[in-house]
Amino acid sequence: MRRPAAMRPDPSGRPAARRTSGWTLGGPVVVGADGTPDAHRAVRWAAVEADSRERPLTVVYATRTESGHPHLSLKGFRQAKDHAVDVLVEAEALVRKAALGVEVVTVSCPQETATCLLREAGQEGAVVVGTRGHGGFLGLLVGSDALRVAARARVPAVVVPPRERDRPAGVVMVAARDDRDREAVRPAVDLAMRRGASLCVVSVWIFLENVGSMATMFDDPSELGVTEGAEAARLVTRLREDRPGLDVTHDVVRVASSAAVLPPRKRTRWS
């Protein structure tokens, strides 16, 4: 069920897409809503992002009723539908407070969350989700829906951290290995420049932790680490040349890339 929300007309008109820092978002910004505090933060973040990019915003609530609930009665289906309306109305109100002029569409989708969000984003949009929803494992850093979106997305995907991990230090962190990751780094560069933040490129070296007994097959495995670091350094150099006004730093770590980017570091605001 798709419902266009009321919007404030823009007498000057808006372009189909605005190019910022070399990266174009041609589709909508799509955000998941479920009524939780983390989702509220994601909705507000997405509203500001859509407004700054002059793109429409699609707010999606996934009822999951199509996936099959053998114990859900007709009354239960109706309640799920009514709850979706309530969640989307609340989310639209949050959007209006965060970015009054943004164009908003609300969607109630009967499938699971990741499928709904990625379908709405298409091939040119971006997806925004909160860190956690209504799942039962509250101690996890990232919820299952956010992980599914990140794993399946072929468009930029943003996981908005909860308040306690959102330290206002003005650093965008991105995991990258070499020049082949430039396309993946571009959204992070764009975000850092528009937010007035610096960019930290995190490169990961965990070869020795993974090869185990096979390490003896190599004359000097440490040389591979030096090579990996040099490749990442060349990427950072190109980024500095392309964006002379952007403060770019490089951090080499010996943990998985997700562990390097996701923990609540005080110097990190967006990741």
C-alpha cells in the first residue's frame, strides 16, 4: 500500500537529481520505520539526507504478513494493517519536523523488511535503517534487518546508530582496501564533505590470523601486509588529490572491517 504524503510546493522547482562531490543519487532515499526509538532516529536522519540531496523520501513499514503466519487470524491481519498506518503517520510527522519541504511517500509492505526497502530503492536510491528494531536480542550491536539490508544492498545503505553510540566528533569512517574500492568510498566522501566532517579510511590486515599453518608456504608473509598497506595508502593519496578540501586519514587495523567501523569510538560520528 503506497500513500503519497502531503508536501509543501517548491515554486522554484527541483532537478531530477543533484550531483554533489562527484556522486549522484538518482532515486529516492528509502527508510524503514517500525515505531522504535532507533527507527525514529533513522527516519529523521533520512529526512535531512533526502532534503539535502533534493531527493524524495520513501518511508516503509514491513508488516511481514505475506511471509505466512499460520496463527494470525483475520482480526490479526487487520490489526497489523492498522498498526502500519499508525507507524507511518507518526514517521511522517517526524519527517515534517526534520525537513518540512521534502517530498514524502509512505508504503506499507507485506513482505520482510529488507525485501521491501531494497525494492523501493531500486537501482539508484539509497536505504536507511536503524540499528535495532523489535527483535528479541537487544544486546546485539546491529539487528537482523539491518544486517540483511547491508548484505543484500547494491545501493548505498546506511545504518543509523543509537544515541549512546552517536558521539558528535565529525568523522566518517569507511572500510577500503585499494583503488578497486573507489566506487564504494565515493558515498562516504560525499557525506563527509556535505557534513563538514573528516574521512577516515580503514584498511584491514588479518592475513596472519587466518592462514594458520599455511603461513610457512610464504617466504615472508609480512611483506604482503606491507603491500596491502601501500595499496590503501595510494587510494588515500588519490582521494586527497581529488578532494583537496577534505581531511582524509588512514588507519590500518588487524581486525575484521566490521569490527573496525562499527564499535562506538568517541571520534566517530557516522559510519
